[in-house]
Amino acid sequence: MLAAMPDSAPSPLSAGGPALRGGGDACPGTLRLHRADDGALARVRVPGGVLSADRADALLAAAERFGDGELHLTSRGNVQLRGLDAACGGALAELLTAAGLLPSAAHERARNIVASPLAGLDGSPALSGWLSELDGLVCGSAAAASLSGRFLFALDDGRGDVDALGADVTLIAAGDGCLLRIGAEDEVFRIPAGDGPRAALLAAGTFLRAARDSGAWRVKDLPDEVRAAVGADVRAELVRTAGAAGPAVRRPRPRTAAPPAPGPHGSPDAISVDVPLGRLTPAQWRLLTETARRHGDELRLTPWRGIVVPGAFRRPKDAADALGALAAAGLITAPDSPWAGVGACIGHPGCAKSLSDVRAEAGAAVGPVGRLPVYWSGCERRCGHPHGEWIDVVATPDGHRVAHVRGEHRDPRAAVRNDPAELAAAVAAARA
């Protein structure tokens, strides 16, 4: 039976403090849909963002059969289907299970894993072994089923891109070993690479035990002394069971992520595109899937609402031709696109809480490429906002507020009235 569809919870950024458990986990999934003004919403977890062409076909089939046909990329490299009939839950789950996209009903919202999208493609370490092992460990752990839909694992190939996203547990490739970071702590400790996934699951289980009394959803919500104790407990357990944890070393988390630039990568071992506002039409999705099928059979969805296509691009011309076709379809294929770095929540009319059609406003304000990404939100909840340094544009009853965000710090907000030209100028100035 399809469970009731709660409204999603607000962002801790907007709430002014940590998000604590005040009831059941409201994050949507594929078995628990979210109620929106444009119909029900399903969020399909795609660990590491990695999809085969056949699984990409299955997602499009689900979108067209049950929803509005479009596919929406999230800030964790997952896929959302919108405009669903609230009664489609059983059939949707059956389709996704048959495609291998729903390996465990109990863990479907706990499979939140982001990974460096260029891993193994440009001389960096491959992460596929870590990814498959960690996903299997999560799905095989009864305790991990209690992780909230907000809890996040990150697998970083050493470049720091997903390490900057503020995950709860991060594994970082480092030489012949790896580093384990818990939350945003500056201290990490070294473990053998082969023990990385097991250590990540151990850290998640230790967090769950610590969170029982505090009511925390994520590591950052724990009291400082409890958060420090979680790291100490994980290291002690690894030493006890395998002698596997080295001493803590200082490695501050990167403040700003560096997503793959649109275009060719690795001379070229891959191509990368960004998706305007993260929304893909059926035709765009089919073209991406066909491109992947011709050149390697894999898509990697990024946490920055982009897609990397690894593959056998034998000549630079092959990559250029593929990028040309994707550009003609409306995707971002070069860093100088005016759409580069522009994001927005679904806004009005899809969301009843939104005060404006922020996607249309973002499109009207598109101009010169800015130094900083900008994210438009229809209300203070800021669903899907980025991490690191960015320009925050929030609709208000009287207009918009524009602010410069640096991690947890926000500059004073500038109020801008509802005048398209004035708003576009304010955003352009802030991004510069």
C-alpha cells in the first residue's frame, strides 16, 4: 500500500539551526511519494549517479508512463519524477525493481551516495569498487535502514570535489590507502583502501547510536562533544577489529566544490554536459542515453545537475560531434554558456509553498557568465540549494532577497523589488 505523502522538511540553512527529528523522516523516495501541486513526486536514488543505458531507459519509461515525462536531477545526483498519479506506487516500484534500481525496499532512501564523477577517467583513481561494495553493505545492514533520507555518503577520488559537499561520511582516495572524514571535521584518519566501505558503514552505525538521544538526522546536527566522540569510537573500533586505523591527520574539507566543466575530459575519455535547471525532456534524455550506448553504455549523474558520459571516444571529433548534438538539444556543453551555474527549485506552480515562478525568473535574468553559481528559491526552504560559495536568491512577498553564502556564513541580504531588470542586474552584480 502506498504510504501517505508528507510535505518535505525545510532546509537547515533556512531554519537557522540543525534539523532535528520531530517525527518520521519526510524525505521522499520511490515507495513514499511526496505531495506537490503538480502531482506526486518520486525520488529515485542512484548511488554514485551511475546508470547503465538500460536503467536510464527504465527511468524514462517510468516518467512517461506514470508522470509528466520529464526527469529532474537533484543536488545529490539522484533523479526525481514529477506529475505522478498518487496511486502509481506499486506499479512504479515493480518497474524500478525489475530494472535493478530498487534492490532493497527497506533501504531505498538510505542509498544516498555521491562520487567524484570523473573518477578513473582522467588519471584519477576509479571508485567503482568502493561504490558497489558500500551500496551492498548499506542494503545488507538492518541498522542502515534507519538512516534518514538526508544522510549522505561521499566517495572522493582525491580531487576534493565531493568532499566539499558536506557529506556525513566521506572516503577520500589517498595513494594506496584512503582517508575517512566524519562530518565536516578537519581531522581525518588513514585506513587501507580495502577497508574503506566497511569503515564508512561503521561510521554510519556509530552515528545512529549517538543520534538516539540527540534526535539528530545528520552528523552536523549532533552536539559538538557527541560528534567528536563518534569519530573516536569509529577509530577505536577499526583498530580493535583489524588494526586498520592510523592516527588522525589534519586535512580541512574544501570550501568550494569544482564540478566537471562542460565539454571533453581526458583527451577525451569522457564528455560532460550540464542541464539547465536540472530538468530534462524525454528527447534530451533519449539522446543522452543513445550517446552513452554508442560510446560505453554508462551515464554518471553529478551532484551539480550535470551528466558525464564516459566512453570510447576514439577521436576528438567523436566527442565534438556528440557535444554538438547535445548542444543542439538544449544542453550546456561549454563553460561559457550563460546558463552555466544557474539553478532553481521547482517553484510555482509545481510547489504550493513557492511565492513565485523562480524558474522563469532565473531564465529572464540569465546574462553574462558569473564567477559564482546562483540558486533561485521560491521560499525560505531553499530545497536543493548548493553547498560551498554561491549566490542565494529567495522570493519574498515583496520581491526577492539576494545574499552571498560562504559555507555556513551569509552576507547581509539585499532586498530587490519585483522588477525583472533590477533583479537581473542585482544577481549579475552579486555573481561577479
